[in-house]
Amino acid sequence: MSATAAATASHPHILVFPYPAQGHMLPLLDLTHQLALRGLTITILVTPKNLPFLSPLLSSHPSSITPLVFPFPSHPLIPPGVEHVKDVGNCKLEDPLFNWFNSQSNPPVAIISDFFLGWTQHLATRLQIPRLAFFSTRAFLVSVFDYIWNNVEKVKCLSEVEFGHLPGSPVFKQEHLPSLFKLYKRSDPDWEFVKDGLLANTKSWGYVLNSFDALEGEYVQWLKTHVAYDRVFNVGPLSLIGPDVSDRGNSGSSSDLNDQVMTWLNQCPDGSVVYVCFGSQKLLRKEQMEALASGLEKSDTRFIWVVKPGTTQQHVEGFGVVPDGFEQRNAGQGLVVKGWAPQALILNHKAVGGFLSHCGWNSVSEAIVGGVMMLAWPMEADQFVNARLLVDDMGVGVRVCEGADSVPNSDELGRVISEAMTEGGGMKTKAKDLKEKAFAAVSHGGSSMNDLVRFVKELGQLGR
Ligand code: UDP
């Protein structure tokens, strides 16, 4: 283990610990970028496996961000499933980090860590420094988080859960709440530990959210009033305050691929392309791949379809396999990208008019920033709750399918894509409107910028 962070008293030193999965690392890295630009010295904890993903990204950040490579007993590039979360929850990094902290000439004055890493709250208490929980999910979920954990046995038995403590008393189907809660088994000591860690978030010194007030102000306000008082910092969309979108393309996609995609998009009419991607991890099974391929063909719409590579075994089982002949038949009409696509760049291209997505929170946020309407296919985790916001509350999307196991009807899928892309005027206008609100939030005097300034000021004062 080594750290070269040369912090000085005038540049307070912050330890940042993202959960090791892309959807958690990318937004926290965007936040870190701003903190470094505003004079804070950052040590960012990474795992050996994540370093290759993070290194190219760090090259577009200020040099006052230093990676500290810690051995980490997890599988950073696989989905954060049960065992993964357990690994993280049970992680025994507390003592090595405690020792590292005590070896620093200018030790960190605060920890900012992912909400999955609730045990860092115990570490912060031991070190007698504040810890801020970073939430890479909707403010709504943050405001029901401890309620669900504290009532998990009851919630599990309900078909619908009403959150009467929140503005508007929202009601959600139990099956649409994050599966993490459903996996919890009271008899399992590992899960008790994870639960304790996650609930420890409520004891954190502050909350950092990747949202903006025009999107979810009522829940943010609720958190400010009831949970973390004036230490809720709602600073999103974080992709707007991170490095330039063209640098984000370097996070795993080659510049050749970026050029190829941009050249292809440049010759497409404005708003004519539907971008299809299900986040950093998700692989569709054979029947889903076939239905989606067929739906895209029937929609007669230009497309970019991102397919994750998967393992050899997954391919044998048909996961992530593009149907034979599809690419040849549709050359000119579409691009299939196998691997990591420059998503933020794509969503900001004027040729892109729609985003068929699993509705991961970063994808949602990036679509809003791009002013692109959504074709929602929520599958798991927070995705149903996110889709509700987009489709039912904001009117910037339409559902095309629901559930990780569902197979869409390809005729219906083709029709919905085609109609949304050609006639979805209302949705498109609302998406442009929301984009403007997102930009306003991070502009001078905007709600997120005000929170960011307040955040940096509070962190800066810790160094005094
Ligand atoms: N992403 C990307 N290229 C890809 C797939 C994903 O750049 O080929 C990025 C995407 O822009 C987003 C993140 O990875 O920032 C995925 O996060 P999200 O919350 O949408 O989904 P998750 O992967 O966590 O399910």
C-alpha cells in the first residue's frame, strides 16, 4: 500500500472511497473532480482490479487526486449481487485503513464513501473524523432507505408499500423496490452485518446526492428536514460537473471506437437514432436478445445497440449473443457496439433522440443531461423506481418492457419505438425542458451549484 498524496493544511485532505462498480465509481469521480478543482486534496481508494478502468479516467482529472491501491476482497467488474454486497459489507479494511491514516503527515479530515460501504462509518468514528455517505441513486430511495430496512420483514409481506411519511405518500409495488431488501434474511449473520452497515449511513455526518432539486426537490427537502438536516448536499447531475464529456469517453472505450461511433452519428439526421444500452453489467438472455433485435428491425429506426461481452460460458448459454445475420442485415441502419461504449458522448450527440435503457440512475441522469427521452425497460435494483419518475412523474419516457426475465413482444416493441421516435413530441419537449433545468441547477446560483459551494466550504472548514 502506498499513498503519495501531498496534502497541506491549506488544502484539506479528503479520503474518497467509491464502491467498486462502474455505476458507483463514475459519479463519485465526477464529484471528486470538482472538489480537486476547488482546492481539496483527494486520495481515492481503488482496488487492483479497478485500477485499469480508473487510470485512464484519472488522466483527465487534476493531479491532486491520487489513487491509493488497496487489496479488496471483491469482484469489481461483476454485478454487485448478493455475495458481492456481502463481501463489501464484511470487508476487513478497517484496520489497515486506520493504520494508513495514522501514518499520514497530513491525514484526511473527512471520508466520502459510497452508501454500500456503511462500515466506513465505524472507521470514521474511530478516527474521529466526519464521514459523508455518497448515494448513487434517487433521493426518493434515500428517503425510504432506513424505513425499509427497519421494517423489512413487514415490507416483504406487502404487495404494495405506502410511504406515508413522505410528501404525496407514494405507493410502490413491493416487487418494484430494490431486490437488496428482498435478499435480506434475518437468520443470516452476514446480512445482519450488511444491514447494520447500511443503516450506519443514517448516522453519517452528511449525505451527498446525485440529483437536482427540479427533479426530486420534495424528497431532498424531506431529507434535509428529517434526516441529515442542513448536511444534505444535492449536487447533481454529477456528469455535468465532472471532466468534459469527451474525456469520459476514455473510460473503457478506445478512441478508434469513439471516432467510429461519432462518424456514424454525424451522418444521421437530428433526433433519428435510438441508443440501446443496459448499463455497465447487464446481459440479456437469448430470447430477450432475439426479441430486441427483431423489435429494432420492425421499428425501422436507426440505432446504436451496446452489448456487453460476457463470458464464454454466458455466450454458450445465449446471453448477450446478437442473432445471426442481424448486423449484416442492418448495416447502415444501425451500429452494434460490443464492449464499452462512450455513452455520455453518444447521449450528447444531436442525432440521438431516444434511449432504450434499464434506467440505472447514471443512465437516467445522463439522458436528462442529453435532453433525450427514455424508452424504459427497468429490470432490477432501483430501476423500477427510476422508471416511475421518468415515465409517470416527469413524462419524459415510455415503458417498453418491465422485469429482468420478461421478453418483450417484438411487434409491440417495434411499434412503441417507432411511435416514440416519430411522434413522441410531448416527451421530447419535456426532455428538452428537463435538460434546461439540469443545466440551470449546476449554473451559478442554481440549487446544485449552491449545495456544491456549501459542501466545499464545509469540507474546507474541517481543515482549519
Ligand atoms: N457506461 C458507459 N458505457 C457502457 C456502459 C455503461 O459509459 O458501455 C456508463 C454509463 O454512462 C453510466 C454507467 O456506466 O455512467 C452505468 O451506470 P448506470 O447507473 O446507468 O447502470 P449500472 O451499470 O450501475 O447498472
